[in-house]
Amino acid sequence: MRTIFYISDGTALTAEAFGRAMLSMFPVKVEHKTIAFVDSVEKAQLAVTKINAAHAASGERPIIFHTFVSLDIKRVITSSEGSCYDFLDYFVEPMSAELGIQAQPKTHRTHGIQENGVRDSYDSRIEAVNYSLANDDGSNIADYDQADIILLGVSRTGKTPTSLYLALHYGIKAANYPITEDDDMENLQLPKVLKHQRHKLFGLTLEPQRLHEIRSKRREGSRYASMQQCRFELQEVEKLYRREAIPFLDSTRFSVEEIAAKILAETNLERHHY
Amino acid sequence: MRTIFYISDGTALTAEAFGRAMLSMFPVKVEHKTIAFVDSVEKAQLAVTKINAAHAASGERPIIFHTFVSLDIKRVITSSEGSCYDFLDYFVEPMSAELGIQAQPKTHRTHGIQENGVRDSYDSRIEAVNYSLANDDGSNIADYDQADIILLGVSRTGKTPTSLYLALHYGIKAANYPITEDDDMENLQLPKVLKHQRHKLFGLTLEPQRLHEIRSKRREGSRYASMQQCRFELQEVEKLYRREAIPFLDSTRFSVEEIAAKILAETNLERHHY
């Protein structure tokens, strides 16, 4: 199997994003390896040893996605037996011409926090994470005035991971509120605490079969996990969303990244982090 | 100010990563806008209207980072007044030659969950998030056998956001355990529950000034937030890390992305998600 290396003098997150997008175009099975913080020629030589060893072991040329500020370090990597790709190669010059300024490469600018103003944006992101944790699963409803968004849904429809992703990735204060049997499912009304927050509500739902699978992993054979119960709860909660004009999303086929991006696309939520 | 657009038929996360990395090379202030899920010619025309309006408003040509599977939609975007960059343009052909297979562009492959096997990797990532939440802040210590890593540190040194990031981004089951005054700071020992988990421990620390600032936001003027107390706690916990040979990191200058990447680089933690 071919080995893919993501190598950088920083976190390698950019090289990973670039490589993952490239590889998504090709139906090929590969093994992934990240070598981050390669910030000296010695470390680069060590990386080259690993690249060449992977080549020798599989007989297939490894593919290298890399981003480096230092040309000296970059040269060591491109001297390896791997097939090397640096997406900055083709774009820095046209971009420089368009902006009318010279590039000033600097390590750790992409995912770092040392730039002017970036510390504030970073702190507000961490504050959002703390907020979302404190407002997970209907706890702490006193703080809903501060919420940027409140996710609604029955148990196990993805509210918690979505809230945390919105907070971590975008700095959005996302609370979430579970609709449970205490809310009288037979005659489901919008819970009182949410009535004044209607404009912040966003519903999540799933296909009954998927919810049944997820709940069965948690409590196999229970009434809670039964197809009948899952179907009933989802049907009632979707009726509620429609009646109250709460925007909602069936997340069955989406990852947490996609759910979060869709919520941003469908609401006017302001991102506090780019 | 120049407007930067990130546009895609999917989440636009790849376009954002590409654009952010490009822009990090240039010291320039810009405004960011994302238009995700542009999956029809009509939506693309709407995006073009926004691009051209931004041009008219600022007098500066917007910069567009885009990724599209459909050439028809892409053509609409590149017909706008913006300066357009698609990083796939330059790389698909050489990559295709290297792999010996044709590209098979497909929407939602990068951040989707519909591919074979991807659902399992995705589910294990969500399981890791649930694990990290249940094992936040020293709760639920009975489950430490299942942990991939246990983060240690005094209050407000970044344990929780780091655990959640490790879980969400890499599918790593990250627990965290707070060192508090209950642990007898004057004579700090490794807490008993951690003795059998020593190989999983990773410490976090901060500069006293930074911890003082963070704690002051929470409880201004308290003993807990005082410089003296912060300095004392950090000094004692660092002594503990050294004595017990626990790897640790001063996270003062790092973002949660960088902390997580550094932990991966310094341990042999296996990622469950790429």
C-alpha cells in the first residue's frame, strides 16, 4: 500500500487538509503518516529516512504533501525518494501580484495565536467551548440569553458533538436542549424555557433506523432503543419543528463538519473564528 | 478592505484551509465570507452577484478560493469579477500520473461519511467525543482503562478544550484529570487513581502570568486567581511531572490545534481519523 506523508514545520494541519482534498479525487487505499514540527535540517533528514524506508518496504513511491517556510528544510524533503507536492508553489506569485505585496512566510501563522488580535479571537473560541460544555444537554438554562444558537432534538441525534464543533471550530456559543419523555411526547409543546429563544433554535433529526442503531449500542433491547419508540419520538419532534417554524436538519448522511457548515449556511450565525 | 470568499459545492472547509494557508503568507487585513453548498448553477449565479457587489463596494477585487466537482458551476464562479484560485487545478494531473489512475471527482468525499469504512471511523470519532465528555475534569475515573491519553494539570490550563479537540479531530479517547488543592499541593504526589495509568499521562502547564489572567476573568481578586497561588501551583505540578517522568507541555504560546498536534508528535498515540 502506498504511504502518504504530511510534513510541515508547524502542525501539518494545512498539509493534511491539502492532501486529503487531493486524495479524495482518487479511489485509492493508502496509509497516512504525519510528521509535524519538522523545524530543523536534522529533523528533515530523519523524515527523509522514514520516507525512503516506506518506499523500500512497499516498493511504491510515497506521496509527500508538505508546507515549509524554510527553503533549506524544504530542499531536504524534496531530495527524498517521495513524490512531493507543495500547494504553495503555484500560488504565491500570482497572489503576491494580485495583492501588490511580497509574501512574508512565517512559521505558525496559520494555526498559531501570536498575531495581533488573534489572541482575542482565540480566547473567545475557548470561551465558546466552555459555554457549550456548561450548556450541554439542557443544563444551565439560565444562560440561554448568551447563546448564539440552541440545538434541539431527541436523545442521540448529534446535538452534543455538533455544539462542541461549532464552539471549537467557529467560536460559536452553542447550547443544546434535549427533548425527552418528560416533555410529554404524546402532546409535544415547545418547552417553556425555549419560548423566548425561538429565534435561536435549530432542530436536529435522524432517520428512525439510524437512531435505532445508535441507541441500541447504548441500551440494546430497551424500549428507548426500539424502532417503534425511535420512530414515534422523531415523528413528534419533527411535527413540533414544523408547527413552530424551527429550521431543522436530518443529519443521517452528514458528518459533524457538514452538519455545522449546513447550520451556518442556513442561519445568519456570525463566526468568531476563521 | 478586500473581501475573501471561500466557495464550494460542499462544506467549503477545504477551500477555507487552502485560503487561510495562502493568506497567512501575506500581512494583509481582509474580510472573510464563506458560501458553502453551492450545488447548482443558480446558487453559483447568486454567489457571483455577491462577489461583484463586494467589488463595487470596496473598489478592490475580491479573492475567491474555490473547489468544485462540477465544471459548469465552476465556470460560473470564475466568470465573476473576483480573482479566482482553485488549488486542484495544478495538482490533479501530476497526481493522476503518479497514482496511475484517473481522478473521479465526487462531492462530499472530503468531509462526508458515505464512503465504505468511513462510517466506522466516523462513529469511533463520535464515541471518542462522548468518552472525553464523560471523562472530563476527573469525573468517571473508573473508565480510565479505556483512555488513549489522560491529560493532567491544575485548573484552567487548557485540559478540557485539548481533550475535546483530540476526540473530535483525531478520534482519540482523551480523559483529563485536574490537580487541585485536595491533592495536598504542599506535598504533591501522583494521585492514586493515576498510578496504573502512568504510561497514558500527559501534563499541561502555563506561564504564571497567563494563568493569573485566565483565572482572573473567572474569579477576579480571589486567592485562586492570585499570581502567588498560580505560581505556586504551577511550580509544584511541574515538579511532579519531572519527578514522575510525565511528558508535559507549556501551552502559553500555542493554540488548541498546536497543543493537540504537539501531543501527537511527542507520544505514540494512534489517530483514528485522518
